[in-house]
Amino acid sequence: MQEVLEQESLLILSIKDAKNEDTSIESFRVLLKYGADMDLGVRRYDENGKEYLYYPTDVFARGYFVSPMIMQRKRKIWDDRKRYLKNSNFLLDLRMKEFLIQSYNL
């Protein structure tokens, strides 16, 4: 199971290194749409061979070699997705409350 999770996260990692900005951004959007886990780290190695974990949201941190345009566009996609999920959970909670109230009143 862990192997599959690392592979899914690796897909997100490969987007960071994409040369084509539009492909990078569109891939990021599609992976988020289909539920890629942004909190899943991927093992990477620096130029000295030292292992570290890379998290897909690290692309938003300063110090990574990502163009400001890509970072800004991905940040907007990320924020929109979080807002959508928050609203979805809110609507789900409302529907659940309505269901429970109706069930209780039967």
C-alpha cells in the first residue's frame, strides 16, 4: 500500500520539474481534481546524496526554483480547491443535519 501512495505522490513531484508551464499547471489542477494527496511526501536526494522529503505544497515555499508565474497560478488552483472542499463539507454537513432532523421527527 505504501508503494502505491509514494507513486501517486511522485506524479505530483514530476510536475514541479516540468519545463512547459501550461502542462505543469494543468497537471497540478487535474491531480487535485482527482484527489491526489498533497500531504504525502516523496523521498528525494540533494546533489550531495542526502535524503529529504519533498511535499507537493513545497512548491509554494520561497527558495524553490519555480517561476513566480507558475507558483502564483498553482497557488490560485490550490486555494480554489481548498475553498471548494470546505464548501462541499459544509453542504454535506447541512444535508446530514437535515436528514437527522427529519429522521428524528418521524
